[in-house]
Amino acid sequence: MAYTVTNPNGSTSSYSSLNSAIFGSASSGGQITSTPSSSSGGSSSSSSSSSGGGGGSSSSSSSSGSSSSSVNSQYQQYFGRNATQGELDFWTTQPISGLQSELSNTYQQTSGTSYDGSPIDPGQTQTANQIAMDNVPEAAKATLYGPNGQTKIVEVGTVEASQLQSEGWGLTSGSYVAPQTETNTDTQNGEVNPEVAYAVDSLYQKYFGRPVSATEQTYWITRPIEELDIYLNQEYSKPVEKGGSGHEYDGSPIEPNSPNNQTANDINHDESTTDALAIIDQAIADETIPADVGELFKFAVENYPTGLQFDVDTLLETFNSIKDSTIDDHFEEITNMTIKEIQNTKNTMLEKRSLQLQSEGMNADEAFKQARTNLEARGMTFSGEAVSQIGQKSAIANQQIEGTGTIGQANQLIADSSSADYNSGLAELGTESEKLLGSEGAADLGLDTIGDITGTIQEDKDAAEGSTLSGLIDQQITINGLNTNL
């Protein structure tokens, strides 16, 4: 939209924004004319005049001006404030579509993005959504120290962090420990080296909870100790039916004669899992946590790796802290912004519908008036043609004449078509609102719903909660791994 101020002396000034044009008009007492940047159906313009003193009169060549509430609603939607008096004076004489186009362009120039569902608050150059995304905390990071002074910044709980720590990287400068390789081929005068024998026996105790047999010792004391460690780890991880535990090494041996070759951690895990599930059930019962969050915790506990200790109370406390301070606030803000946008859209539709009904009524009366005038001019006031065209509104109408004639039928077709378009738009708004807010949320806004839908905002919130819980578990696994290495 371009704006021109015609001054009292006949000179003109051009402006690219409405605010600049308003100030220019106020200082010179000139008249503002607005012209669309491009048009497919010819040119159009509208104008308003100002005395420059703040109390002048205004006029417009447009017959479809906007109400003050509509103008304020648009400024609230895009810039989180009501329109100034100068803006009201101008835009109440202009079509609402022109204001929407102007504000949309200004919004994009200020924030660098198209409308994202949130306003640019006064004093800001970013939208509320952009500011919210800037405040999302980053994943926790740590610096690991390796050989030859190497450093590496990693995200806590990732596979990369675990791999580097397993290779000897430490959390402080100079803490790197190179992996050790040993051989145990030493024998002295035909006797077994006691240190070698102890190392071999310790590995059998580590994986299978029993001492090494004589035959096993005779073989392995001549082999590298690392080779025995790899071999026993593989035997440990074999399926139960082949003598293994059925899973990777969990930090505890396979208990001799235990059912299904359970490890000590398998047995402890079963007992601690039962205790943890009882704690979660109690937390749900006394409403410490919502039932849906409780189900997330149950799933996490039941799938927590064996051999790693977990503290359900601490996990609950940490999760709820993150949920209350970050997740809930973030999605509540998104929900409120979405509701506001939907309400603005619905109000705009209602206002347009009200204006449309007024216009249809005026056009219908004008059509009957023109038809009656035409009939009178042709001397057909009391003819059958008059009855055919305007029915009961004809000069010879009586109780035997029904309907409103062809003019009335045409007016009714126009009314039915516009009503169908309005109802279709309202139904589409309801469908889109239901997708975002869910069936209950859309119904609360007075919109029709089509089913029992959760809504994408709630689904995203559930996913964020699940991701947060998974991240806490991964962090605990990493911490336990560090403790084990130490």
C-alpha cells in the first residue's frame, strides 16, 4: 500500500507507511490517499482529511470502512496493542483487508518472518514465539580430556560421551588414562605365576560367580588376559538356553544355579522394579503426579537397564521440576496464542457476515425498487409481468398471489449462497481448531467438532515429556557408567 498526502497548496508528498503519512497530514493539514501496490481489476483509492490539530473531521470515498473494534483487534493480533487515534481515524474509513495487508507487511519487515501466530510486543523486534524459542535451554554439555592434551565438548548422556569415557577420557585436565593391555604368559620353574592365576580367577568370578577350574586355568594362564575377558563376555551374553544370561554384561555375575541363569542384578532389578512401581502407584493415588505422567514413569522403570541403580523419588522430583518450569509454561503459552488467533479469526468472520447480511438486505430492496420503477416507466405496474417479477410486492398484489417473483428468487439464491460460504468457513475453522486444540478445546470456543481428538499441541507436549524423561534416564546411565569406571 502506498500513501500520498495532498497539501492545501496543491503539492503532494508520498509515503510508504501509514504512520508516516498520518504525521505528514497532521503537520500540513493535508488529505491522505491510499493506493494498493498492485491491482488486477483497475485502480482504487480512498482518502481521509485531517485538520492537523487532533480534532479534525474525516471522510472517506470507501463505503466499507472498518469498526474501531476490528482495527484494534488487528493491531492486537500483530503488535499486541490497540491502534493509536491517528491509526483509528484512518483505518475506520478503509476496508479491513487493506489494514491486514499493511500490518502483515510491517510485521514481516520488523521480525524477519511471516506471521507465526504471535504478536510483536511493544518495544520488541521479535515475535513472542521467537523469544520463547530463544529461551529454550540447550542440552547439558561437558568437556572431556584425552591424550596429548586433546579436549572434546560432548552432550551429556550421548553415545559419543560414553564411548570416549570407555577409552579413558576424563572429566578434568590430565585425567586421561590410556587403556592397559597385559599378557599372562609368565611361568616360573613350571609353577603358575600367582598374579596371573588371580587375574584369571577374578574374571571367572566377575562373569559367572565361581572359581576357575583347573583345566580352564591351565589353558588361560598362557593367553593374554584381554582375550579371556572378551571370551567370557561373549559367553555371558549368550542366550539362556546356551548357558548365558540373555543380555549384555550388567555389572554382576550369573548366579550359580539361578533360574534362567539370572545375574545378581537381574534378581535385584526384579525386586527394585516392584518397589519402584509401588512408589509410582502411590504418587498417582495421592495426586503427586498426573496419571499420564505416572504411566510414563512405569514404562521407564520397567525398561530401565538391569545393573544400574535408579532412584524413583529423585527422578520424579527432577522431572516435575523441568515440567513445571519449562514444559508446562511453554505449551500453555502456545495454547493461549492459538486460542487468541482462533478467536480473532472467528470474530472477523462474524463481523464480515454481519456486514454481508446488511449489504444483501440493501441490495434486495434496491433490486425491487429498480424493478418497480422500470415497470412504472413502461406502464406495466398492474400487469402480469409485474406479478411475475416482484410477486407480492407488485401494485396488484392480493392474497391469491404467492412468493416474491423472479427478483425475490434471485435475491434468495444470493442469500443462500453466501450463507453456505459462511457456514463452510466456520466449519473449516472448527476442523483446524480441533486439530490444534483437540475436540474439547475447540468446543470451548463455540466451534463444532467432529470427534474425540487429542490435538497436536497436547501430542507435542506429551512427546516433550517423554523425551525429557528419556533424557534423564540416559543421564543416569552415563553417571552410573562413570561411577563404575571410577
